[in-house]
Amino acid sequence: MLFKIPNVENRLNDRYFQLIREHTGHAHTNAAGPKALPAESDNFASTQALWRFCKNRFVTPTRLANPLFQAAQQSLENSCDQYTLVPCDWSKLDYATHTRKTDRICLGQVQEWGYHLFSAVLLSDRTGQPLAPLAMELEAAAGVYSTRSDEPLTHQTNLDQLLPVMNWAAQQSLARTPVYLVDAEADSIFHYRSWSAAGHLFLVRADKERLVQWEDQEQPLSQILGTLQQRAALRFERQVEYHGQKAQQYVAEVEVVLDRPAYQERKDETGRVRKKTIPGIALPLRLILAEVRSADGTVLAQWYLLSNVPATVSSATIALWYYWRWLVESFFKLLKTAGMHLEQWQQRSGLAIFRRLLVASAACVWVWHLARSTAPEAEKVRFFLYRLSGMQKEHGQPIREEMLLAGLWVLLCMDDVLRQYDPAEIHAMVAFLQDGVGWFLKNARDG
């Protein structure tokens, strides 16, 4: 997979790819920079190179986003059927102790300081596998750094942030039609109407007390589910895994109408919160009711899913799409805890953090591409990287992305070392170390 920043000199692109390679390594929680590969003449040179890269005026957010978008387009054509799933999520980046980051914002509680990260990641509608980030935005004191703009954007509420992203994506001529997946935070009549009017497809988990029109009366979604349960309308669709245990998914679908006015709370110019009533047209939506049950019939989870995806997509497929939404968490896991330790990065500004984040995202795309590759040699490479990672997994469980990430760094190290040393020299150094250990153990016994 080729990653290349457009409209910059080759030297900068060489450094860009080197930084991607170095971000495959599991960083230490106290590390200021990426994990240096042996090809660097000095480990500190790697940290300096990253600092210069993040300060370079030609390294703009839109240019750094371009290789990710090109990777996304390629993946969409090869890995999707008619649609691409776009789970949207927000995450707090905790930098409470990083006082030198002077553009941090309060994230909620008084002691919570850092940045607010928004990510929209493309998934395959065929397998649910993550493909590439579609859009990323980082809120700091100076504004919102975005892959859509080289200038900071104005802060918006989480849900107001989505429509501009959807509109931007619609202008990019994506190879497949996006379906935006959002959790219960997006259960908003005003935004349903806005997204639908703009021609965007969405799938949102609604609150069980959401009032809708069904069978000529207004009732909450939970009451509709109860009625369908009495009618034995939920049908078994598939075996699934829920929190590590085997479970079964049952699904039913009805059409409902949202005709209530929307209520919107916004701060005015004085900072006071104003509540506004916004009437709107009646909006018909598909209600997909999904239950995850254990083998003995115990209900483990219930989802009330509202969507405007065409009826040509079955309710069972819609339920599966939402089930796949959790796979986006693998992205945050790679960035935060299972590889790159994002919340320990030492860059001193939100913009520098954001630029480095886009480099690290390219390393994630690299691993995702390997994870789903069907090339004849791919399975062998995946198993080899798993062995190099030193990580363990239960028998029969799949090889996870964090294993591939860790193993890839070891493989890149091996490649660098073999370019600098003859294998005989390496064997000689290992023999020397082993002899030294033997001498130490012998003297320890004699002593």
C-alpha cells in the first residue's frame, strides 16, 4: 500500500513513510516520539524528525488526509458491495497532566483537560472490517482542526457537527454510498429531518421511550417491542458473539412515523441557554427491533434502530450492520491503549497532535489492509507477524490488529538490521550474549 502526500517534495514524503513505519511499534507510555527503527542513525533523531514534520507548513491537515482518502477509495471498490458503513464516534483525549499544552479545553469535569476527538471510519458493508478514516476532527482552544479544512473550524455541538461532514463526504464522489451509524446520542428528531432532507442515509440507535406513530396511535418504542413480542414477531436471524459469549440475534421490523415537533437548546450571544420548538414534516422511518439472547433465552441486549436505508436492504442486514458498529472501537484501541498511547504524546499543541494522529492513522490503515487481505501469501504473513508480536491468544481466536501492529514493527526492524549486518555477525553477537549468560550462571553457582 502506497502512502504519499500530494504536492510536497520527495524528501517530505520519504520522512512521512518513515514515520508511518515507526508508528507501527508499540510506544512506551513515557515516550515523546514514535518507536525508532534501527535504520535511524540516532534514536533521538526520530523524535526530532517528528517534531520538524509536525511543524512543517506544507504538512497541512488536508494533505495528510489525502493518502487516507485514497486508501479509502481503493478499499471501497474492493471490499464493499453497494454501501459503506460509517460509524461516527467522539472520544475524549485526556491530557490533564500535560500543562505545557496551553490550548487544551475542559472536557467536562473541572479536572478533565485535553482535546475532543471526532472520528468517522469506513467499514465494509460485506464484513464489517474497518477500511480507513473518512473524516477526523480535533477540538482545541483555537477551534476545530479537521481533515476537511486547513483552517480551524468553529466549534459545534456533536450532532450539529455531523451534517457538514456528511455534506463534505457527498462531494467527494465516494465509490460506495455511505450509511452513517451513530449511537443513542444521535436520537434527535431535528437531525433526523436535516439528514433526510439532505439525502443522507443513517442508522441510529434510538431511546426506548422515543414516541412515534404506529398503527394509528402514538406510542413509545418499548411498547411496540412489547406488542411484537406478544405476537411472536421477532425471528431468529444468526448466531453472534456478545461480550465474549455465544448468543443469538432476533429481529423484527415495522414502519413508524415521526411527526412531533423538535426541541432544540442552544446558547445565545449572552451565553444563556434558549429552548426552541421547531415543527417539521412527518418523517417515515424503518424501525428495526433487535434482541440479543443467550442460549437459554435470556435477553442480553435490546436495540431500537431507526433508519432511512432503502427497503432493498433487509432488516436482518440492518441489525448486523449496527452489530458491527463496535468494530470502530478497534481504531481507538490501537491509538490509545493497544499500540500508540495517544494520551501520552508530548506534542505541545492540538495542531501538532492532530498532524501526528493522521500519520498514526495511516499505520492503522496499513494493518487493516493486511488483516482483510485475501492475497495467497497474506495468511502466512499474518501468522508470522502474530509470532513476532510475542502476544498470546486463546486457541481458535482470530489474530487481532494490535498483534499485527506489534509484529509489523518487529519485522521492519528485522529488515533494517539485515540491511546493515551480515547474518553471521548477528549469530556471533547472540553467541557472545549466550556465553556471557552461561559464564554468569556458572560463577553464581560456584560462588
